[in-house]
Amino acid sequence: MNRLGFNTRVSFPTGEAARGLREGIELFRAAEQLGYQSGWAYQRHFDNYLSSPLPFFAAAGQHTSRITLGSAVIPARYQDPVLLAEAAGTADLLIGGRLHLAFSSGTDAWDDVFGPVATDARTEGQRRLARFLAGVAGETLHTVTERRGIGGPPPGTELKVTPHSPGLRDRIWYGSGSIASAVTAAGQGLRLITGTILHDVPAGVSFPAHQANLIAAYRDAWIAAHDTTPPPVAVAASILPGTTPVLRRAYAEYDLDRRTNGPAASRPRGALEPTLSADLPTGMLMSPVHHGEPAAVADAVLADPGLTAADEVVLFLPPAFGLAANIRLLTDLAETVAPKLGWVPDTFH
């Protein structure tokens, strides 16, 4: 493992969004001081979580200097790709080229608000993602054929997204939950990050084994498509080393809550209840929680083929944990388990 990161939902109880956002920035600052190389934030609309990552990253970037700031993930289905490309270029330049954006295609969950489309959510998400990629790559999006409006550009003008941030296109990821989407991402030249829920898992195959197979398929597809060494792969994981009896009990309770309630576990006060429960649809699996004594947790991670296949491990922080609990978890992981995985903190450059 070369890099260590974390993933936060920047969650907050109802009525306390301002405090939650400020504490989210403090979390990134604390992680950087501990030597973490990356920090990721999840986007979720209409709930007690971060809904607009780019302004948050622009702000967090003013309080940090080394750690990369990434979205994991942005559902492309509901994004205006050109406006998002403009915002991404702006944010990336403001934080010194440390922005990493991971996408998913998205679902039709919010069509009643954002408006329906003529095709399915995945197809529409992929269309918008392609348009966004062209924008951040600096490609011409349109050539003016006739002047429109007062002060409009003359015919022949090539319209490109500004500001353009060189290198940002190479820092775009895809949050893959299946082998098929991982192979597609490789063909698109996107980096790969996998989450804590996987799809299309064959019967009898464990989460760690399927995650390892997904990563291998991505790397094979990348080499076939580009004839170059694949970029680093990141995986999100629940790794909770308990350095005290109290923490070990708390982490065991979180694991039980997650196995009992699935994605509905660990929500801030007032958050919406997810439609998914622990009884996941056929072919869908949720990642295990590695918790207990630090030495045992390290052994469990080293025995997990999905985690050992990755270049970067991203700690998934329980959404209901507060700032102090999250910083304690980041600290204990960095000091007790991560060094046994070969990790070296990024504190000097």
C-alpha cells in the first residue's frame, strides 16, 4: 500500500450544517498533519450530508497544502457537465492541482426534482460524463457558426471550458461496483476507486475475492486499451483498530449495526433512511468491517485480497461519528495498522 486516505460524508445533524462543514474542513486538516495522502468526500443530495463538493474542496484547500481532495462519488446523471467542468477547473487551480473527482453514472432517484430524461439513468450519466471529460481536457465543445446576442463571439470561435487546469483530466476516477463498469472505466482512461458495496457478484464469491477480481480486470483492460502501466487503484474499506476496550466495544457495535441495518446504519440525526437494508438484492455484497485489537486488524487486512491488491486504501468513516471520534480513528489507523501495511506518512514533502 503506497497511499492512505479517508472518505467522509461530511455529515451533520439536522440544523447543524454550518458546524458540520467547518468540522469537515478540520478533519482534512488533521488528516494532513497525520500524513494521510488523500481525503475523499461523498456527495448526497437532499440529506444531512455534503451536497456540493467543489465549494467545500476549494475551502478545505485553503487550510491544507499537501493532501489531495477528492469526490467519491459524484453521480453524473444530475450534473450539468459544462458548468461542472468550469467549477472543477476553478477549484483545482485554487488548491494547486490537488483535486481528484470520482464519478458514478447515477440513478433516477431524483428525477422528480431534476427532471426526467428520454433514456435510462446510466446512459444519460455516461453521456454527461463524456461531455464533462471533454470539457476538463480542454477540447473544443462548439465552434460558433453565427453571432448570437449582443457581444456574442464571432463565427469561427472555438468554445472551450475556462479556466482550464492542466492535468485535471488525468485525475478523474470512476467509482466502480462491478467488473463491467471497471472495464468500461479503463477504456475511458479513468482511474478506479471501489466502494463498500459491490454489484453483480457471482454466487459463492466473497466480497474481498470479487474486489480483487474487479481490480485485476480493470488493470488488464487498461493495458489492453492503452498499452501503458495502469494508474493507482484505490479501495474504500472499514478498518477500525480499537486501541482501548471502550473503542473496541464501540467499533463492534458499529459492525453489528451495519450487519443488521446495512447502508441504513450509522446516520446523523435527521438523515433520511436509505431504501437498502442489510438484506441486499441478489448479487450485491457489502464490505466487511475489520475491527478489534490493532494487531488482529492488521492481520485481517493483510489477509484480504481486495485490500492487498490496491495501491491506496481509503478509510470509510462511519457517518454518525463526530469530529473527535473520526480524528481518533484516523490517528489510531495511521499509528498502529497502516505502518504494518507498508505505509509511510506524507509529512515532509
